[in-house]
Amino acid sequence: MASRLGAAESLVVLGVVLLLATTAVPTASVVDFGPNGGASTTATAESAPNGPKSADDVRLVPVGDRGDRLWPFTSRGRSFDALTLPVNVVVEGNPARVRSLLLYSRDATWDETNESWQQASTEQAPTDEPASPWGSATGADRFTFVDTADSGGLWIAESMQLHDGTYFGSRTHLRLYGGGTPDDSWTAIQAHRDYWDWFRLRHTVTSLAGPQHAVERDLMRRPTVVDVRRERFANGGIIDADGWVSVVELGPPQLSTLPRDDARRPASVGSATGRDEATERAGSERDDTPSVLDTPQTGPAGVGTVLSMLAVGFVAVGGLAALATRRDELGALVERLRWSRLADDRFQRVVALAVALVALPVLVRSAALGLERVVPNHPKVVAGLLFPVFALAPAVLAARLPRGYSSELWFGTAFVGYGTGLVADFAMIGVAVVPVEVVLHRFAVLAALGCLAVAGRRHFESSEPRRAALSAAVCLWLLLFAWPLFLGI
């Protein structure tokens, strides 16, 4: 009898192990403490007290054929000391033309009458191209500086924004800046990967090199692209940027209407002129200098799906076998459960707190992604509705649920439960690397939540409740939430 029951129970145990392995597979590398992965963008976003004040204090690089000079960075405002991220792609064409190539895989021509870029009437939609992942995006305004021969130096805002992904999840985000004239136009692109951080109520940038390679590869597939090369702009040192910018040269719009095999592209000395050669070179560069912030592979997700199916199967078979062998003891089992600790109110509170803290970050993220599809152009409304839940619900649960048991148990339950929820949230949106500063802040938040659970237990179980400890824990929690919002991390 014992061996028979052991075999049935072993199936259930094996299923539980597979379930744990399933959750571990996609989240095994959420934190990267490497030299690139640990970098933070906050330091570059803060205004330097003694930073550059004028165009004479910064380095400008030539773009286009008319002698325009570009400051190869973006800024929060119209000042050099509010530098944010480096420009990493320059396309020799108008932003509307670049947008048409990325969104529709089609070229655009200049309409002399309406003075606007329009789709070429003879252009046919390519039948062998997959649907474009790019779509219109929203984001904070950023500016860059251009010194032109005609109008002198001026600050320009982005012409448009595109992204591949979701606003409240993770995405590859592009800001396009246009300059030049209709005869000699150019587009500077600032490409980065970011994710929505509920603690900061804004996006946290995690990669520059990966998105640069993605835009480069995407444009290489376009028939109108005649040359892709790298030029040294010396604007690296931020996150994983190396200071080499992808420069894309576009041919006349008529080239895009020719069949792929018949399109002839002019060659330039010292650059990769063929698409195969350019693609091979970009691929070799990517292999030689891999980015720790590339898009996560889909392999582990597939493994996790298979493990999930096996786990469900083992649990189902084991459960049925155990039920069949213990049918005569089912009544006794129910009676034992009534008097076991599973029916204890304190144990139920521990389970409720752990499950709620694990599920809360994932539920808030899921709600935000769902509302984003319903009201795509109102991110501030969505953030305003869900942030109070994200900020206050863990504190309320940790302060109200603990009863009985030891303080160490409640501290560990709050710490591990909410930490697991935050890791699951990262895994849900595909974030594979986060800065070390973010990790340290999250550990402080987990410790504060554990202290809040201990203070809540002591407050409600003491014969003479004292509010000092509970008030201090609440203040610490609020301080840790205000820190990234107002001081940055």
C-alpha cells in the first residue's frame, strides 16, 4: 500500500518540480551585474551644474552635404546640460520617407505642389515582406541642436516617434529629427529600448546598441537603401553605446519600384555597398560585440511551455491515481483537513499575503496593457488610475493581514512574496537586464515591506497598541516610493 501511494504522490511531486522549473526558466537572467548591464541612464539625464552652455562648448558632427552640423545627443530641454541619450542612426533622407520605409516597407517621393512627402504612385506593396512591427508612439519631448549655414544654430524637436512594443510594457523606441532641405535632407534617429517603470512613472532605458542594430537591419532590407556604414561620432559611454553611428544612404525613390534583382546601387569607396555585404558586416559586428540588452530569445519560453504541459499532465495523473487509491479514506482525509493547520486562520493569512503580493505587480501590469489597447492615446490617465493601486495595495496588505506566528515569518513572507512578484513582472514584459541601482532600490523596498508586516502584526496583537513603529514603517515605505519619483535612481 505504501509503495502504491508513493508512486501516485511522486507524480504530483514531479509536477510541482516542473512547475517551479517553468517559472525559473524565463526569469533566470533578469538581473545582469556586468559592466554594461549595471549602467544607469539617470546620471546622464541630470543637469550638470557646470555643464556646457553654448554650441562652442560642445562637439558638433557634420551631417548631409550642405555643411549642417549636428549635436549627436538629445536633451530634455533646449540646453546642452540636460543631455539624455546619444543619436545612433542617421539616414540621408526626410523623416517622412524614413517613416514610410519602416511602417509600410515602401518609399516616398517629394510632391512639389503640396510640398510634402507622399507615397510613390507606382510603388507596389511587397508581397514577401512580413508585417512591419513599427507603429506610432508617444513619449516625452526631446530636443537636439543643429548648426546650419542658412539659419545658424537652432534647437529642433522630434518630427515623429515610432516604437515596436507597448507603452506600458517594453519596447524599442525611436525619435526622428529632420533637417536639411528637400534636395539634401537627413534624419537623425535616437533609438533605444526601454520599459515602463511603475516606481519612476516613466520609462527606464536599458539598451542603445540593440535597437541601433535592429533599425540598421530593418533598413538593409529596403530596396532603396544603397549603402549602410558606420561613422565615428564619439558620443559613446552611455549604457552600451560605443560612439559609432549607423549612417544609411538612400537612393532615388524610383529605385524602390524596380524588382529586387534588377536594382543597381552606386558604389562608394571604403563602404559596404551591397546589401549582402552590409548585412554580413553588421552581423559579424554584432557577433563580435554582443549586446547584453538584445531582445530575449524565444527558446526558453518554448521550453517553459513544454514543461508547463508536462507538469499539468503529471499533476492530473498523479491526483487521479491518488484519489482512486484513497477513495475509502477520502472522508477521513477531509476530517483531518478540518483539524489541520490549513484551516488555521493564521496560516490562511500567510498564504493570502504571499499570493496577493506575488500577483499584484503582474495584475497591475496586465491591467495597464489592457487599458493601453482601449485608450492608446491617454497614458497619463492609465498611469494615474493604476499607480495608487501599485503604491498603496502592498502596504495595506502587509499592515493588515499579519496575525500570530513570529515576526521573522511575516518579514520573510512579505520580502519573498513581493520580490517574486517584481521578478515575475519583469519576466512578463521581457526585461532581461536592469541597472544595479534599480536592484538596490527594489531590495530596500522589499525590506521596508517586511518591516511594515512586522509592525502591523505587533500593532494589532499588542494589548496596548503603539503607533510609532507602524507609522515609521509607513513613512519609510512612502519615502522609498517618493525617492525615484522626485530624486531619481
